[in-house]
Amino acid sequence: MIYAIAILFVFQLIGEVAVQALGLPLPGPLLGMLVLFAALLGYGRVPDALSRTAGTLLQHMMLLFIPAVTGVMMHFGRVASEWQPFLAACVGGAAVTLVVTALTLRWMLRLHKRPAP
């Protein structure tokens, strides 16, 4: 598990360093996870330790949102004064997530029905 968490942190650090060095307008951890995704595609599979650790983190993802929600609550006055864009972002994000999830499920079901070569 320590190996897998170290890998996740290393790729997060790679993303953060790249964003800072190149002045990219996106979060460093996002770029790090994209680099990790590319590395895993190149490797051809996900190592078992990384798969188990990522699965455990995903099972407890709500705990990871607590600091973000706390941060939003600390700026509740600003959210209250700018509620329209906040609401549009929440509804739009939920709609995009729903559509992408449905399309991904449809694609995966189609792949699953194909006979193996």
C-alpha cells in the first residue's frame, strides 16, 4: 500500500512541478493523474497494489471531500452573493457527469457483448 500511495504522490508532484514550470492553467494533481494514466497505458496494466489502494481510496472518497466542503463554507458569504454561477456550475457539472457516465456504460456494455476473438 505504501508503494502505491508513493506512486500516486510522485505523479501528483510531477504534475504540480510541470504546471508551475510551464505556467499551465490547470491543477497540478490533474496533470499528474493524466501522466499516470498515460504511464499505465504504456505499461499495459494496473499493478495490483495500485489497484487495491486506489479502490480503497475511492470507497472512502466522501472523506476526501470534507476539506473542500469546509473551504466552501468558510467563504459562504461569497457563495451567497454569487449563487447563480455556483448553481449553474453544480447543475451543469451534474448533467455532464450523468451524460458521460451513461455513454461510458453504453460503450462498455457494447464491448462486453462482443464475442471474444
